[in-house]
Amino acid sequence: MAGVLFCHVARKGYKSLSYAFLRDTRFELQRLLIANDPWADQFPRDSWDLRLLDLANEDCCRLHFGGIPQPWLRDLTKRWARWRLTRGSNPAGLTTSVQAVTRLACHFADVDGVDAGPAALNRVRIETWFAALQAEGHSEHFRSRTISCVGVFLRDVHRYEWQPDLARNALIYDDAPKPRGLKPRFIPEQLMRQLEAPEAVAQFPSDDGRVLLKILMACGLRTKDARWLPFDCIVRDAENNPYLAWLNRKIHDRPAFFPLSEELAAEIGRQQQAVLERFPQGCKWLFPASLKNVDGSKPVSDRRMRDHLAIWLERLSLTDEHGRPVKVTFHQFRHTLATRMINADVPQPVIQTLLDHMSPAMTAVYAKLHDKTLRRHWENALKVNHDGHKAEIAADHPLAGAAWAKMSLVRAKVTLPNGYCGAPVQTDCEYANPCLDCRFFITTGDFLQQHRQQRQETSELITQAEDAGLARVAEKNRRTLGKLDKIISALEGTAENQIVVGGRVEDVDAAS
């Protein structure tokens, strides 16, 4: 009777407390019936309920094998999946592997038929599957992951001799596409300013989600690490400075810490108080789930946060500089924070520690992006030498890259109050101060105010020298004044009647 009533309520699609009660009751009755040997009940099925095996987690509660057409290959995949689960494999990762094997099985069935046996699954068939994956238009990342998962499956089948009739050359070696360099997916500053505005944050649909959003923006945590923050997540050092204590679940729950502002620490404190009011007996999570969480044992779900993010972005009507709608993800806040720290010249080892990257290579991705940003800014700026003439190499010149590397070195060597020293690093200079007569001197519009100030001071020196009868000193400063006039005129002309086109400075009239 309960089963009939459950089906009736389910067909009606009621999202009510009674539906939840019937569903949970049915599940618990099923658990009792198979308590002695849950594997005997689940293994023959084409869909495994991992909750009945006490193997489910938030990311995965079922494994599906029904898409594999060949019965022998389906049973083989089940045997492999059971072995992997009993070894502690992540069910979510195993789901990806089963899906990959299913793709191979479907291609195998399309070419050789559903009745083809293990001997027909050989290296030739695997190579035609590689070609089919590419022809279907899948990304390199997707193909690499799919091929690698099948490679592990075939390796284990051969190693443990689970299917002696399988072709001996049914193996995958280094066949996966070579992954391209990682690309940071930061949010442009004009969008971040919109998102960080207090009036924008205030529109987030939930109070606890608003605090979680601020943590993601300020600390760059991965979404799962933020959702699973422990209740007591604030620690203080000897000087009483607050830090966020979190666990890096991507690296086996490794402890990590991130410095907090007192303002954000106070917001987290208010969130802790709200949790205690809801769960007076205590709760292990800073952000407990709002539904189906009577005892506070569940953290807030990923689906709820993603739904709230979608609602928030819709409320903000976020647009880019061209007025086009823009969508962002929580994980992009992590990329944005890393990019901002690089741009603020925070050392890479410090960023790696704060974000708890697995290797320096990940942090180096942001440093490479920063170098590109600086180079683009440098190429677009008008650079003037001591005579007021343009000093630059076109962006498409064969030596453009070498010139940028050289300039990066000399900028690191000496940055002057009114420009840069363009001399090679090995060059010794007898002057302790910047010299407008030096052929290596280079400046940009960034130093226009300094040039104007120096011109005013030089004019005053000329007047004082003339009043004192120091003709030689006055003449020397007149030469300096002439050079400053040329430099200021060239730099002011950039702002008034010149534009940058492809790294070159052109007159507005000529460009139009």
C-alpha cells in the first residue's frame, strides 16, 4: 500500500513534506530488506543506488551501466566499478569513467554490432574510436579525460585477467591529446567593481549565501571548500589578526589559512550566531543546508548556491563594456583574486601558499598573464627619448619579444622618477640621477606631471642664474628646458590629437 501511495504522490509531482516522508520511508524499508548483503541486491542491476551501499556522497549517489549495449562488457564494467569502489575511489570520478567506457562501447556496437565478442575489441577498434571522438567535435580536454579513463579500465582488466578473451593489444598508451596550457578565467575589473559594490552584494537572495559570496571574493576558495567550511573557521595569531581556517578538499583535506579583514571576520561571527540559533545543540558547518537537515549534518548544497547565483546575476543585469549580458561562476572569483595579487606584485610563493595551489605551475599561469598585461600596456604607451622622438619597435616586429624582455630587465634594474633607463643591464652609468642628455633615456605619459614640474623648476633656475649673472648656468638649463619642451609637447600630443593603433602612435586625422 505504501508503495502504491508513493507512486501516486510521485506521479503528482508533489514537493511536500508527505512526499519526502514516503520517499524516505520507502528507502529505509529497502535498506532493511537488503541489510545482510546489499551488493547481492545492487550488482545485477543496471543502476546502482550507492546510498544502499553506504558509498554515496554529495556529488554522486548512483552509477548507471544501462548505456553499455554488450552484456559481457556491461558485466565487466560492473566488476571493475565494484572493485574500484571497495578500494575507496571517489564515486563522482568513477561515474566519469563509466561514462567513458559507455562511449567506447557504443562506438564498438555501431561498428561491429552488439553481438561482437571481446576478441573484436582490439587496438584497431580503439583507434577508430579516437577518430570518432574527434569527429564528434569534443574539446581536447574532454577527449583527453575520456581516453585516459578508458585506458585505466583496460589496464586493470588485463592486469587482473578479468576477461581472458579480450584482445591483448586492446590497450591505450599516450594516445590522449596533449593538454594545452592552463588559462586563468578571471573576471574583468569593470565587472568586478559592479559585483563588489555593497548595493549589488545586498541583492544576493539569502543571508548565509551573502556571507559565503564575500568569502569567495575575498579569499578565493573553491566553492566546495567554502560550502564545507567548519563552524569554527576563524583563528587568530599572536597579534590577534584573524585568519580563515579551511580545508583544501582537492588535496586530501589539507589545512590552509587565509588572512581576513576584521569586517569579514565580524560577518562570519554573525553567521555563526545565526547557525547557533537554528541549532542550539551545535552544528559542524558554517553554512548548513536549509532543507532536509534536521540535525545540521548536511552543508549547504551546490545546487542551492548555483541557483542563488543565477537569481543574483539576473537581478543585477550584469553587462560588459559593450552592453552584452555576462555570466560568471563562483570559481572565477578564485582566478580573479590570484590575478589581482599578481598585478599587485605579491610574490608567487606567497600566492601559492594563500590559495594552496598544488604546484608553482598553477600560480605561474597568473604571472604569465600579468606579463602579457604589462607588455600590452607598454606597447600601447607612447615612448619618447631624450630628444622627444618616438622610441619603440612595432608590435609585429621580429624583435618585439626580445625588446620587451630587454625592457623588463632594465626596468627592473632602474626606474627613474621621470622615466626609465633603456641602457643594457651590463652598462655602467656615472650619473646618480636621471639625465635628459642620455641617449638611453625613455619616458612615457605616465611621467608627464614630473616633466611639467621639472620644467617649472628649470625655468626658475634660469631666472635666478640670469639675475646672478651666471650666463653659463643659464645656458645649460636652457638646453634642458628645450628638451623638456619637446618631451612634454610629444606626450601631450598623444592625449590631445593622437591615438594608439596596433602599438603605433598615429594622428587622429590620419587614422580617420
